[in-house]
Amino acid sequence: MSELPDYPPPLAPALPDSLWKRFCRWAIARSGWRLVGQLPNLSKVVVIGAPHSSNWDGVWGLLIKSGIGVDLGVMIKREALNGPFGPIVRRLGMVPIDRKAATDVVGQMIERFNSRERMWLGIAPEGTRKHVQHWKSGFLRIARGANVPIQPIFIDYPSKTFTLGPLFHPTDSVETDMIAIRAMFAPYRGKHRGA
């Protein structure tokens, strides 16, 4: 039995039903991982997942998003598209980001939100698998600029869960928002560390 909802909410961007979706549901059902909570019935949202401490976070997250059938574009470093798996990763909805180039990623993502009817964008707020003292604020600036809420997803390896937290609506204070968001993630433990 799968631990995933059968379909994304009606307003969410959806992927077509496919053999890949059925495979992902099968894999999650046998892995012991679960998605806990209710997906938001929204056409646009920024999704943040943490703690991000292992490449396995992406594997489980990809299986879950594909198994539900939600069209969630996930921002990843451009280097992840190098090598033989690059074309596959790109087809799975990844949004490559060149972290070394001086590009306006926040502005580009806001423009994408404004030009689309439906868009869910996934971001690892730490910006890396390593432990960092300060999370990158790009996800907050994108959400505020596009006027969309943030859907936190708490990754917890001890319980093998991806838990959907309450929707967060950014204010005018990035610093205050970051403190509030970081506090929500504090109880959860990634594969190699906590948030």
C-alpha cells in the first residue's frame, strides 16, 4: 500500500499519468518512506525542504513528487546535469542554477511565476548538503516577489517521513521570517545532521 495521495490537489500543476508514476509509488511503498500532511490546493507555491544533508534527500523527494504526480520544478546546481544522468535529471523537472555566475536567479524565478498559470518551485534553503549557519534567503525573496506562500517540508530520517508543515506567508522582514522558518525545522533530523 502506498503512503502517498493518489493525485495532486486540483489546482496544483500535474504530471500526466505514466508508468514512471506507478513505479515511483511502488518504490515508495516498499521503502518505508511516507508523506505526512495535506498538500496545498494552490496553483503557485514555493516548496522548501530541509534538512538537506544527503543526495538521498533528492532521490526520496523525486520519488514522492513523481508518485503523487505533481509537477514540481526543483532548483539544483547546474553541475548535477553533467555526466550521463544529466538529460534524465532535466526531464524530471529540475531547474539548473549556475551558482558561480552573477545572474539574477531571484528575478528570473519571480518572472517565471508571473508568466505561468501554475507553478510549484522546490528549493533546498540551505543551498548545500553541508551544515551552514545561515540559510540562503532566495526562497523568501522569490516567494515575496511572486506573492506566493511557502510550503515547508520537514525531512526526517529517523521516522522516514516528509512532513508538510503549515503554509508560511512572507512578510517585509526577511530576518524575522527566517528566524520563524528555521524554528519550524529544528525538531527534524536529516540523514547526517539536523537543521
